[in-house]
Amino acid sequence: KGKKMAKAATKEVKQNAVLGAGIMGGGIAYQSASKGVPVVMKDINTAALDLGLSEAAKILNKGMELGKVDAKKMAATLNAITPSLEYSAIKDADVIIEAVVENPKVKGIVLKETEEVVADDAIICSNTSTISINQLAKNLSKPERFCGMHFFNPVHRMPLVEIIRGENTTEDTINAVVATTLKMGKTPIVVNDCPGFLVNRVLFPYFAGFSKLVLDGADFVAVDKVMEKDFGWPMGPAYLLDVVGMDTADHAASVMAEGIPERMAKVDNDPVTLLYEASRLGQKNKKGFYNFG
Ligand code: NAD
């Protein structure tokens, strides 16, 4: 009996949808498809959809090179991603993951439009890194079926997904998103809504500490070497910032400083901000702390 009740409480997820086919949307669509959950990927123009699909193909090609993926798996994964420019394509999705640009107005419109086409019991999530889930929930008539589902970049390599509970999110919604995360081969952690959620609350003070050392005159290459080679982390802070992107890091630091100034005050003359202002964004435009080929 207990088993039956648990099943009834947690909605079975047969199809996902991703809104936005950018770095994150493309990665999330790949992840869902590669774990056998068909996914509709919606964007506003064909070029963006092509980029999302080519991102998935790139990951699969790398897997083929390494002998981890065969032609059958490649075809099955790509076939499980349905690109579309139309909202009607997401009408049967059980879980919809919004991953459009980090702009509360755009996200608000997209969330409203989504609610108009999906089933009453569909679950709607946002992959936002910095916008309050409670604020985004105000765009929905049914905020109880909404929560954050925060993947990390690159999606196919980062195991964690932060599931962010808004003040109106029901336990059924959280349970279904936890189940979806597991089905997608990721590790869920449920957190409350707050600036930076969990990971960025830990990561950004580390970045701030690094920035202050650089301002004190430390050589960033030497700091990276110590943290990576000697301390044993996968990469040092400067390299990690190049991966994250100076625009993303600077924006996230500002949002946290606004939300919790007593804990996460912005660093004056932060090298991250200076690099951002000099358009040295990191790996995405091939120059940040380091130059990339
Ligand atoms: P991106 O700029 O690469 O992609 C955004 C995509 O959204 C673009 O393809 C754009 O065409 C599309 N889009 C814009 N308006 C749309 C609309 N109305 N309907 C459908 N698609 C629309 O951005 P990204 O880096 O993939 O980030 C997406 C989200 O994920 C943001 O909320 C960001 O904060 C979050 N996030 C990013 C990272 C990261 O490291 N990049 C990590 C975690 C979370």
C-alpha cells in the first residue's frame, strides 16, 4: 500500500522540455536525451536551435572518439531531442525546464506563455543562477508546481543539480523534480530560495578571496598552480573564472552583494569586474585571465 501511495504522489516523467537552446539548454537537452528521456528543445530562432543540437552532437562525437559512445547511442540520443520554435511542441511535457537568458522580464514572459500551453499537472522549473525563485513564481497562476532546477556548466560533466524550493512549491513538485534529476543521471540537493542558493554561496567568497590576493599583488598563475597542482583541486580560481565567464561571475557577485551585503560585499576594483569591463570574458571569447588558442 505504501508503495502505491508513493507512486501516486510522485508524477512519472516521460517527457521533458527545455526552453532556450543556449549553453545550458543544449546541455540539459543532451543530458535528458542521453538518459532516455525524450526532450523538446524550444528557442526563438533556428540558429539557436542549431547551436543547441550541435552542442549535443559535439559531446557525443567526443564520446565516440573515447570509445564510450557507439553510432546507435549517438543516433538514439539525437533522435530523442526534438527542436522546435513553437510552444505547441511542449504541450505534453511532464517537466519543463526554463533556461532562457538571465533576465527576469524575459523569464517572466516565457513562464506565463509556458503555463498557457502545458497540462495542469505539468511541473515548471527555472535554471536561473541568480534570480529569486519566489520572484519568478509571481508570474505563474499555479506557483505550487514551480521550483528552481539549477544545473551547472558543463551540464554533462557536473553531477550536481540544486533544486530550489519556493515558498509555494509543494512537496509533490519537489519529489517529482528529485526523481527527474535522478532519472537524468544527476545528484539532486534540495535547498531553500536565497541569493546564491548553496554552491554559489560557497564559491563566491572563494572567488572574492582570490580577487583580494591578486589586488595584494599575488600572481594569479602562481595561485592557480598552488590550488591545482599542490592543493589538488581540478583547477585554480583564475582558470575556473575563465570557465564560468567574467560576465556571469560579475553579475552573480552583484546579485549576492545586493541580497546579502553583510556577507557577500562586492570587492572594490575586483579584477573580475575589470576583466569583464575590458571584454575579457574568459573561455567564451578566448581571453580572460588566460588567452585561449
Ligand atoms: P545563453 O545565452 O547561452 O542561452 C540563452 C538562450 O535563450 C538563447 O539560445 C536564446 O536564443 C534563448 N532565448 C531567449 N529568449 C527566449 C525565449 N523567449 N524563448 C525561448 N528561448 C529564448 O544562456 P545560458 O548560459 O545557457 O544561460 C541560460 C540560463 O541558465 C540563465 O538563466 C543562466 O543564469 C542559467 N545558468 C547558466 C550557467 C552558465 O554557466 N552559463 C550555469 C547555470 C545556470
